[in-house]
Amino acid sequence: MEDQKIIFKYNSFQIIVIIVMINILFLKGIKSEDYIVGGDQDQWNSQGDFGSWSRQYNFSVGDVLVFKYNKGQHNAYEVTHTTYQTCDASSGVLAKYESGNDQITLTEAKKYWFICNVAGHCLGGMRFTIDVKELANNNSTNSSTSSSGTPSTPPTLLEPNNSCIRIFGLELWHIGIYIVALFGLFIT
């Protein structure tokens, strides 16, 4: 009977060590932020200064941009640099978002350009660019270009969003690891 308790404690200890190691190795990968474009109060509308807003942050792969606006009055298009400069969305549109509560996961380290394609809105200032990095300190100032800036690298097409579902700020796979580890504690 006592041998079984020792085995149980040993297996439980192994599982706890594995959980800690997984957290150390992968916690950095799930540290992402949600950014409401324009801020909590201004949001995505024709009154915002989105160039100033976007320069406040260093964006990292995995971060999520949330565009909140009145559906039908605005939209959010991810575009190429040329389309961003001209505000002419007849070509160069990489993705269209029109729900009024669009959540865009930044899946690559690259420059992104966003505009509102409602007539006159882009030319009126509803556009911004961000430079997404692999790792960033989200509290420091971003080095992205202003609305009239030029990119340092050419744009690339946005890959389909294949990121994990997030629940309570955790990636679904991370929650799965905890469930498997806890299950392992009880079957021993």
C-alpha cells in the first residue's frame, strides 16, 4: 500500500515538473494583447488619429487588432502599401472586414496597412500602418511609420488565420495541456 503512495507522489511530481517546463517554454508564445483600434473610447471612426494611436504600441505576432465601429458606416480593409498611400481600394486589398466588431490576429512579423474604404474616410485620416515584430515590449513606443511614411520592406499577402481559439486569454492548446496533465494526476 505504501509503495503505491510513493509511485503516485513520484508520478504527480513528474507531471507538475512537466507543466512548469511547458509553461516556461511556451508562455512567451501565448503572450498576446488585444488592441481596440483607436482606443476604448474613440474606436474606429472618422474622428480618430490612428497614426498617433498605432505609434503608441509595439505590436507582436499573435496580437489581435479589434476594430469596433457602426456596421455600414465604416469598414476595415487590410491593403498593400500602394493602396494605403492612394486610398484607392480598386486593387491591392488583402482582406475586407465589415462586421462592426472585427478581430484580426497579426499572424506574421511584417508591416500591415489598414484603411476604411467608405468614400472619403481614408483620405480623411481613417488609415494607419503597423510594423509587427516577433517579440516586443508592448509598453514602449512603436517605430512604425506615419500615415505618409514609406515601408522598409515590401508587403506580403496575409496568410489565412490559422491561430488557436483563445479562451480567457489562453490559447486552446494551452488549456488542453492542463487538462491532460490533471487527468494524468488522477489516473495514477
